Amino acid sequence: MKRCSVGGQAVMEGVMMKNPANGTALAVRQSDGTIVTEYYQNKNKHEKGTFPTWPVVRGVYAFVEALSGGLKITTRSAELLGDAMEEEPTKFEKWLSKKLGKSAGDMAMTVAVVLAAALAVGLFVILPSLVVSFLKIESGFLVSLLEGVVRLLVFIGYLLAVSRIKDIHRVFMYHGAEHKTIACYEAEGDMTPENILHYTRLHPRCGTNYLFLVMMVSILFFACIPVRAFLPRVLTRLLFIPLVAGLAYEVLKAAAASDGWLARMVRAPGLALQHITTAEPTADMVEVALAAFNLAMDPPDHDVRADDKAEEATAAPEKADESA
């Protein structure tokens, strides 16, 4: 069985595949049925042995890069679909753009990041802390333990709720296509959409596993910091989020690299959650994932973006970045 370092992300009507050795490939199926692809060289390579590659620290860097990069690539997929171009910036976004001297698109992304961060803090930090505050428990250890359990339940409930949204469900189907493609490659199977469909949509290196491990590590970590008062407890959680993310990254990395019983046990809950965060894809979705995977594995000599499309199509039609 091959070991593959390529990781991916489902986006709007498409898939992103990132090859740490080369760069990032994006494939999106447009409304006319064609698949448009883009490729970006990795810009944030860190030399081995430097501070960003230290254990735990590398997990913090990966966490931040995944959040920022994930939002950007999702926004780009919307632009390729034409959705972003059709939306008029809000008055608030226009006002911020004028005051800060940034484009309306940049301001829309900034607002989205702020709102997403506020929702995450509200749901997964403040709400669990608030719930256990009403229980009047004297033990700080027990308060921290129950808070972690509530946080995990909120997380699972949130995933179940959003999975019922039609557009999100389609993203989860593309998530399944991404996993199946990588699973087929690792099993050295025939890399065709029809064959890829037969492989599992569950993968040990999935971000779902990572998020679950963040939840579990936070339960154990914060149980060792017994704080009863509501406000200090919330501030403590926010302060140590980077450290918890770094520790969870190391656990995920170790579990994904082993097939021992302990590693399988650590991976099992995250794999189970992937039954929510992935769905069975269609063959045309797998075709999109395969296009992104092939581009990530065999990249061009330079970045290929939508801005290059017209020039490439004119100069060399056989290299245009759309396929039927």
C-alpha cells in the first residue's frame, strides 16, 4: 500500500488537493459542465529544523494555514462558479472598504472570517462554559471535564445540523470524492472515476479526525487546569487554543502513520464522524476530484490561474485548463 502525503478539501462544486512537495491544485465543475483547474506553487515552505517545523509548533502553523487557506480556496471556487461576481457588496462592506482602503472582495472575506471566528468562539467556548456554570458544581476538575463533554456534543450536533443543508451536503459529497480518490491511489487501484467509487470515503488523515482530536485533547488538557469561575475559564480556553491544536496535530500525525491497535483506536471516533462530514459522491464529482489530484501530482512548470486562461487558450489550445 502506498503512503500518500497529498491532502485535500472539498469546496463549492469542486475539490482542492495540496501536495506538500509541490503546490495546490483546484478543480471546479462550472454550470456548463466543464471542469476548470488552477494550480498554485506552495509559498510557505519551511526548512526542516526551523521553528515552524518543531513538534507542536508545526501543528499551530498548520492549523492557522488550514483556516486561512481554506477560506481563500473556497472563495476562489465561488468566483470560478460566478457566484461571488453576482453578489453585490453590502453597505457595511462598502463602508469598511472606503475607510480601510481595501477592495470590497477583501472586506467581504474579512467580515466572513470575523463572523466565523465569533460563531466558533460562541458555540465551542462560551456556550459549553455557560452550560456548566448553571450546574453549580464545586470541583474545578469536574467542571472542566463536563465542559469538554458539552463542547463535544455541541460539535457533533453542529455537524448533524449543517449536513442537512442542501449546499453543504453537496460539499460533503465532494469531500467523499476527495477521500475516495486518495484511497484508490494508496491502494494502487485503477485511477478512473468508475473504479474510485468503490473505495472508502473514510480517511485517517481527514480534518474531521483532527477536529475531533482537538476536542478530546482539550478535555484532557483543560481538566488539568481546573478553573471554576466563568470568565477566567473562557479566557483560559481561548489562550491555550493554539497549544491544544498543536498537541492534537501530533496525535493525529502519529495515529495516521501507524496501523497498530492503539492508532486504530485513536482514529476510530474521527472515522465514525466522517459518516457525517462525507457523503457518497457521484461519478462526475469523482472526476473533479481526480482532475485536482492529477494536477497536484503532476503540476505544470508555473502557476496556472484563471487569469492565464485566455492567454493559454490562444497560445496553446491543447494546454487550456478546462476539460469536458
